Amino acid sequence: MAAIGAFRGDLVALKGPQIRGTWPWLVGIGVILSLHFSTWFQSLEMTSISASVVLVDSSPIFIAILSTLFLGESLRRRSWIGILVAVTGAIFLAWVDYGLDLGALTGDLLALSGAVFLAIYFIGGRKYARGVPITVYTSIVYLAAAITTLGLCILSGYNVLVFEPSEVLIFLALAVFPTVLGHSVNNYLLTKVPAYVVSSAVLGEPIGATILAVVFLNRIPSPAVLIGFTIILLGVAAVLTDVASNNRSQSLSLDDTNRSQSDCLGGNPE
């Protein structure tokens, strides 16, 4: 992303007043992104892929709650019902995994932690990515995330020097597809639409991840996991549809108000 920014001439924004005033926050967002990946990837070692991905993709629930607490955007009753449904699914999934293995339950909790960090990451991007070239924003955030993750890996005793060609190709693919074409696009969209809209895009991820796990890893989820999986997705979908319908009704009300004001002022209703 830094190379693309240099090619486009975006890096001059690093000297601008907006970056000077917000770079500590951008670094903090990068640290949060690192914690999201670190907790989530560790959960994949401890619980099923289906459970891990659907739990980490429950971030819209936490975005809704954090928006209520910190942005003053209160939720309607239907959204809270959706949250309760999703929480019920998460509890069911955790109960199933607890009956199987305590390590799987720990993996579920790590995945939920990853969802919380992802929610904070999206809200931070919504607040601080505006007005900053996306190449500059992502270069700072990704660099901070990389340095933080490197430190965590060294402290955990992981070997970070990997030279096997197949592994290097996997890392390059992860950098190009889910990062540049995934997270970077999401970060750009955060400057255009609310965070809950961007986070809704991840709802298809658990389905795709489950299918890929079956095809390439022969890891077939149990029926109980699929039940919890479905309950969580239904709860998250209920929250997103309710918030979207609420925003749509507010937009329509605003349009009607503007039209009424125009009529009062003798404006043309056309």
C-alpha cells in the first residue's frame, strides 16, 4: 500500500496537518487490528473453523453496542432482540464446545475477543480514515499492526523466519487478496458508509470458510455447530436489517421535511 501511495503521490499527505493530529490514533487502530488477528488466528488452532469464523464475524453486534455507548446511537427493540438471538447462538456454540473440549471453549472466547477488536477497528476507521488517502491510512495502520504482531510472535517464541517457497506464496496471497483487496477496500468504504454496513459484508465469510475447510482440510462441522452457526447469523442479520431500515426511514423523514420547508417557502414541489 505504501508503494501504491508513492506511485500515486499520496504520501505527501504524511506531512499534512490531519496526519500530524491523528497519527497516534492510527497507530492505536493498527495495534487493535493486530490483536484482532492474533486472537482470531490462535482460536483457529483451538476450535472448529466454522465456530471461529462465525464468532469473529459477530462484530456487527459489538459495533451496535459500542455505537450505543460511545456514539449515542440508540438501538431499537428489534435490534436488541437480534443481539439476544446472536448471544444465544454464541452461548449454545460455547456449550457444545465445552462439552467436547475445554480448549475449544477457550478458542471460542478468543474468537469473540477477535470480534470485539474488529468492531473497535471498524469504528476507529469510520472516525479517522475520512479525509486521508486510503494508501496512507492503510500504510500506517498495517505497519503498526505488523510491528505489534511481530513483537507478540517473538514474545510467544514463534519462529518468524520462514523461507519455504510454499509458505512465502501463502503469505503473499494473504497480503494481496484478503488484505489489499479485502481490508483496504473495507477501510475505503468506512469513509463512505457507516461501520455496520461495512461489517455486514463479512456475513458471507463463515459460509465460504466452512465450505473451504470441508473441501481442502476435510474438516466437517458437527450438526450442533451448524445450529449455533445459523442462530448467530440470524441474530446478526436481524440487527443489520433493523439498523438499515431505521436509517432508511430517517432519510425519508428528512426528505419529507425538506420538501415541506420548500413548499412553505413557495418552492416548486417538483
